[in-house]
Amino acid sequence: MKKGETFDFNKAVSREIDIKELMSLLKVDIAKFWSWGAENFRNYQNKALIFKVNGHHFKDAIVITLNSSDLFDVYYVNRQTEIVDMDTDIYFDDLVDRIDKRIEYISDYNS
């Protein structure tokens, strides 16, 4: 899938994901997590985590999936289900920082 296309779960999802473990991973840096204004978490058939954010740079839905390489793909989706941006092949230890840089990070602040 590409930017500007309508998000399609059948194309995006390739592996099952442990949603509980993913939520724990997202909360490792709880201050960053809270800064996203994350809410309305939904588990899509144990294959994707969908939630709404209210960040400084992005204020719509995020969809996180696990690809066939066991790496995360993150889709930033607007209300019309159009892909605004995407970040693919993310290692687990970089997931929170990559999401934060896209939706909230302000370079004038110290990390």
C-alpha cells in the first residue's frame, strides 16, 4: 500500500500479533505514550492494533501490524481511511520513538 490509497486490512495484515504485548511495548516510555493523547484502542482480529491519537503533528488513527519479516508496520490513517503516511519494517525497540517522531516530537524539546 502507498500514501494516498485507502487502507485495506487484507493487504496490510500478514501475521497475528499479541495485542497485550504490543500495548506493553507502547507503554515502555509512558510519558511519550501519554503525550500522544492515545484512546479508543481496538484489536482487529489479533492482526492489528488500531487507536486514535491527538498528537502535535497528527490527529487521527494509527494502525500497527506485524509483517512477514516480524517487523512492525505503522499506518497513519485519516477519517476517510486514506493512508496519510506509513512507516514500515520497524524493529520493536524503535517502535515508540518512530511513532513519537511522526505524531508528537518537537525538536526544541529535550528527549
